[in-house]
Amino acid sequence: MRIATRFLAAASIAALSLFAGSAMAEDKLIIGTEGAYPPFNNLESDGSLVGFDIDIAKALCDEMKVTCEFVTQDWDGIIPALQAKKFDAIIASMSITPERLEKVDFSKKYYNTPPAIAVPKDSPITKVEELKGKVLGAQSSTTHANYAEKHMADSELKLYPTADEYKLDLSGGRVDAVIDDIVVLSEWVKSDAGTCCKILTPLPIDPEINGLGAGIAVRKGETALADKFTAAIAAIRANGKYKEINAKYFDFDVYGD
């Protein structure tokens, strides 16, 4: 009987500890982001994170009544880092695609914009068909790289770890064109760093590749957390907070159709 009593007491303590740990986990969320994808997320020289993704993440955490803490992670390793429990969720403009859904679960979208092509201002290229045989830059492990592989197979695709690196090569004449989100490219060509270049054209969304918009990724099976993010997205859309953040960065509703 003593052994049984001790076992029950130990089990009760363990259960209480587990409950307490779960409660603490729900009060704080570690958010993974890239920090190299302006205007959505960018790491400033002073170490601060800024951008649409970051402001949306903070608004969602406020709505969910949890504390947010951010961790930056190279894009290529961001899903493995989530799976390794380095953070609880990814808020980094990650498109919801069938391929990614095999590895992680997602909230519903928090924005959806099409891809586009940018070229130098003095480029002789006037339409997508003229990219045949040209060098096209893209960030690796992105839907935009996949889009180029499928729809622009006649181009020579050059992949980069970050968007900043392909921008440098386009401005330096080392690639003929680049592909990325239209907002990312539009904001860049309007900036001092992007005066070299212009938007050639937006591209039609390929649902199989571009997915259902950008969502918040969580570990496979953690659908309850994904659902909380979905509910919080709906709430900030309804209460005006999303509109306020949207207006800070864009002159149109980035949420999409």
C-alpha cells in the first residue's frame, strides 16, 4: 500500500507539473522569422525586427493574450528548426502549399499576393517569353523558385540564400531578371537601393505552387494552436487592427481575395 500511495503521489505531482508547464507554454510563444525579407520582416542594424509580419505577429499575440518572443532563422532551415522545437510557430510570409502541408500545419492565410518579375530599367526584355535563355534569380526554397522551375524552364535559374543577394546581382548586372512576391519587388524598386530596376510584370497565381496565401506554420498535429492563430487573424481583421497595420506598409489591402 505504501508503494502504491507513493506512486500515486508521484504521479499526481508529475501531472500537476505537466499542467503547469503547459499553462506556461500557452502564456508565451516563440515566433520564428527570417529577418531578411523586407517589407515583411527585416532585422535592423540595431538588432530590432521590423516589418508587416512582425507587426501582425505582435497583434495576434496581443489578441491571443500571450507574450511573443522572436527568433531569426535562415530561410532554408526554418521548417527543420520549427520541427526541432526551436520555436512554436513561423510567421515569415510562408505560403501554404501542398508540399509544406506534408511537414507542418498552417493557420488560414493572413495575406495573399501574386509573384512578379523585376528587370533592370534599361533591360531589352519586355515580356515573360523573352526570359528564354536568360539568367533568372530567385531565393532558394521558395514558391517563387518553384514557379520559375515550372513556368520558366527555358531560363537559367540562379538561386540565392536571401532576397538581398539576388537584388545585389540584379543591380550589378549578374542576372537578367528576378522573381519574387510583387510587394517585395515593388517596395524594393521604389527604394534608393532599387532605383536600378523596375517591375516587368505581375504573374498569374498558380494555386498548386503559390498555395493559398501566407499562413502561420506550426508543428504537424498542433492544430489547436493553428486554429487559435486563425481566430486571432479573423479578430484583428474585424476590429480594425489589421487595417491599421496594412496602411502602415501598403496602399492596398494585402489580404487579397
